[in-house]
Amino acid sequence: MSRLTSRFNWLGFSTFFGFIVLWELLIRLKLISFDYVPPPSEVFVAARDLILNGEMQLNLQHTLTAALVGWIIASVVGVILGVLLAVLRPMWTYSMASVDALRSLPIVAFVPVAVLLFGFSLQMEIVLSFYGALWPVLLNTFAGMRDVEPRLLEVGRVMRLSKASRIWKLQLPSATSHIVVGMRLGLAISLVLTLVAEMVGNPAGLGFALVQAAQALQPAQMFAYIVAIGVSGIILNAGLIRVARLLFSGQMASSGESK
């Protein structure tokens, strides 16, 4: 318990708490006047009501399902393709131009295409989530595999390891920190694109609920959904880091990612 307390960012928490108090005071004392900016206390009440009637949980479940399913598929496919591009020279020669072209396209521009292909559906959100998360995972895996210490590869040759053994036992563990960074970036992009898809028109999830609250002139509910989105992103990122530290503690420590 004391270790957890020592690692807690009290300065960051105090700054955030001070911002909330300042926001409440400025609104209550009418020092700033915006018709559709409610004080935090009203946002808290709205969030409580949404939780009690089940709307928050239902929308949160839909959004996280789409974002996480797409991200998981993208992580698996991205790691496999990144490894293949790094170790198979012909594949890299004939594919990297296409990869560079596709990843350079604005991801949001792919939303109308996904809508035309899959309609307003959960499948459309998963496809967008997958497409957005694929590139950071793929490119970071590729970079990690190509950035392996040459002496490590020399050890593998001295030990007469097969190419597959060198990839599995030497290169992949060495690239772990790069892969985790790509997965973290991909997770954030997956969540953003899922929300964008819901805002465009899919009648479900946090994105749709956020737009619906804004159109209904219910700013307290709108800010409650914004807070839910932010908290979800923080928890997902923290959870991924925690899992990575548990599974790859040695590799994360050596790269400084565990700090």
C-alpha cells in the first residue's frame, strides 16, 4: 500500500482537483458566463443519473467492444506483418511503397468508405478501429525488428540458431518495447475512430450519445459523456501498460518503458 501511495502522482491530482474547484467557482460566482458550460457539480449529477438508468453502461459497453475488438485484431495482424516485412527482404521491397501510401491517407477520410461498405453497424466501427490501429503497430514492430543490436544477432549465429529461432528468441523480445508503444498508439486511435464513427451516424455508443446530448441542449450530460470517454482512455492505457509490465518485465525495464 505504501509503495502504491509513493508512486501516486499527488501533484498531478492536486492540479486536476484545483482546476475542478476553479471551474465550479467561476461558474457559480458568474465570473464567466457561457450558457452551455455547466459547473462540475451538475456534470456529476448528470453522470450519476446516466449510470443509474443504465444508459452510460450501455453506451460504454458498445464503444469499448468496437474499439477493443478492432484494436486486438490490428495488434495481431500488425505484429505479424511487421515481422514479415522486417525479415523478408523481397516483401519489404515490394510492399513498403504501398504501406507508406496507405498509412499517409488521413484515417478520418476512410470513414465514409466504411459507411458505404458496411452501413451504420458495429462491424463498421470495428473495421475503422482496426484500420486506424494497424499502422502504428505494424510500423513500430517493423522498426523494433530492424533496430535489434547487431551483436545480439551475432550471438544467434554463433549459437547456430535457425532463422525462426533467432526471430522468436532474439529479435521479437528485443522489439517488445517498440511493439508496446505501437499498441498504445493504436489503442488511442481505435477509441478515437470508434467515437468518430458513432458521431457520424451509428445510433449507439458514447459518440452518438454525446452528439445526441448536444443536440438536445443537455450540456451536463454532454460533459458527463466527455468525462467518461477521457476516463476510459486513461484506464485502457494504464491497463495495457500494467499487462505489458507483467508479461515483459525484463524487456520493458531494459528499454526504460517500465518507468
